[in-house]
Amino acid sequence: AFSATIDRERLIETVYGSEGRPIYHLTPPGTLHALPIEYVGLSIDTADALNLIVLSGFRACPFLGNIDYMITESDQALQHAELLVDMWVQELGCRTSQFKIQQVPQ
């Protein structure tokens, strides 16, 4: 559900200054067993994401409880995480207070 609400193009543009390509796969092209870049994986689909939460038994994002989100100590990692949380709040109806973003040493 969380992956289905990520606007990858916006993420790359906002956080990485358009220096990158959005991917919709777990592994990037060129790595062992990776799907080709042309393969369409999970893209943004808010309706499907909301349905996935309902099917999980939680009914809605606020019922998932608190979520610890651990990232590196870089400013860019923090900007990345904050943008994702904003997307999840807007698209899934999560509460900002559900997410505890914690920067940890590498």
C-alpha cells in the first residue's frame, strides 16, 4: 500500500534534482535477477493502496499504529523520508504523528 502511493517522479525531482530515473521494481536494472527497466512494476494507484489496507484487516492507515522509519543521517535522506510521509498522509489518510523518523549512523 505504501509503495503504491509513492509519486516516484516527484520524489526524484524534489529530492534529487531530477538526477535519476524512477524505478518500480525492488532491484535496479542490471543487478542479478532484476527485471528490465521496461517492465512495469507497481506504480502510483491510490485506490488500490487503500484497498490493500482494507484487505489487510487494519481498515485504514491510522489503525496501523506507530511506524518507526529509520534512515541515514544525511539531510537528503531526511528530505526523502519527509516527502514519503507527506505522500502517505495525503494519499492514505495516515497521521503525521504515526511516523517516527529516526536518523541513525551508517
